[in-house]
Amino acid sequence: MPLSYLHVFNFSERPGTPAMDMTGKVTFSTRERRSKRLISLSDDKHQEFCRLNIGNFSDVLFEHTRSEGMITGFYR
């Protein structure tokens, strides 16, 4: 799928929620390994997205100004 970014984070149970007492939980090491794989996939997808859009012009909803004047946003 042609995505430009994946927002990846480890699931963590919160006190007082049903998830705290659920059985069959995925171990932290498995969650960590899966997150790292997804972050790597996200990096690859982002590089491909950038490569495919070199020289193109598009409407963008600007969100953040980063270091050295780089501005990021959402592609329409």
C-alpha cells in the first residue's frame, strides 16, 4: 500500500482498564520486536513516497516547522 508514514507505538496496559486483567497478552519483547519491524517498514515507505514525489507539486496542509526551515504537513 502506498503510505508515506506509519504512526507506531507499543501497546501498554493502563491501570484500571480491562486490558490489565486480560489473558493471553503479547509479551513486551514481542511488542518491541513488532514495533521495530513496523518502524523499519515506515522508513522504507516514507523513502519511497519521497522518491516518487521528487519534482511534483501538490497542495499541502502545513502542520509543523522543523529544524533548518523544513516544514512538514499533510499531502492532499
